Amino acid sequence: MVAIMVGAGLRNGEACALDWPDFDPASGTLRVAASKTDAGVRRVDLPDALRRELTELKLRTRCSAKEAMFGNRNGQRQSVSNVERRFKTAIRRANRRLAGIGLQPIDEAATPHSLRRLYASLRFALGDDPVYVAAQLGHTEPGFSMKVYASAVRRRERLIGVAFREFDAALDWAALGSGGPVSVDSEPSASDGQTPETAQQSLFTA
């Protein structure tokens, strides 16, 4: 579900409502039918990496065509509140690993909706058209998407070291249909006097 929210920009409830028929591996798209707005009913393009991951997941779990994409241990559809709780647990585990490699921890105030912001951040950093990004998010106004999310395009310039490399790795993963790495500029320097702690700020908040 984390990969879906980052790679497709879905809201928590939209991801919980997905059924396997909503996934079209041939076109590499997801049909989002359960949305809080009419604009939110849409078809979302998936990065090639995510399309492959979902195809493998479907084969591995041997789900029937009518099953929910994400179920709990009892075979029932995941609930929004349960995903919120599990997400907090995942953050705590991730932070223990980040501490081990000297990176600033993820803000524990982050929520599944933060991954939707991260999706938009990656799309803007890749240079996608604002109208396209807004349509993928289910927004009616591209200007709103730009106002809320476009600051992340500048954030890459403030990253150094491991944080920089991991951000570019995320861009490679998020590329749509390229099948290969994304061309990026050379690594920014920290010549502006910033500290690694300042540069390695969370990418999950707008």
C-alpha cells in the first residue's frame, strides 16, 4: 500500500477500496473508483517498477479476480484506520534503520496522506506537466497542486550525501514508462554553509 500511495498518489481510502480488477497490467494503470470527489474518479498511470511489483504480488498471492487488493489477516478489506496505525508502526521501524545510517528520522507526524504529497513531489521533480499531475491526483485546479507541492522541486538542491542519492533513487523508481534511470544533474554541494541535518529534512511534508 505504501508503494501504491507513493507511486500513484492515492488517498488512504482510495487505496483501501482497490480491487484487483482495478489494476490493468497491460496498460500499467489503476482505476480509482472510490473517491470523495467526481474529479477523483480517474485512471492513474503507474511507474513501470510498480506495475511489475503489483503483477508479481497478484501472482504470488493467487488472489481471485474479485478480491480486494489489500486485505487483512481475516481476508477482509483493509480499513483506513488500520492503515493509519500500521503506517505509524512502519515509520518507527524505518526510523531505527535511518538512525543506523546517520539520516534524520521521518517525522512521526507523517500520515498516509503524506505519501500523496511525496508522489506529487516526485512528479514535479521529474518535470511533469502540472495539468497532468493534477489530473493524476484527482484535483480540478493545477494551480492548487503547484501551490501545495511544487516547493519539493527545489528541495533536491538542498540535499547532500545519502539523502541526495536516495532522492534520486526515488526518481528512478517513479519514472513512468522509461524502463531506465532518470537523467539528473550532478550532486549539489553544501557550499551554502548548511549542515547535513538541515539538508536531510523530511521529504514527506509540503
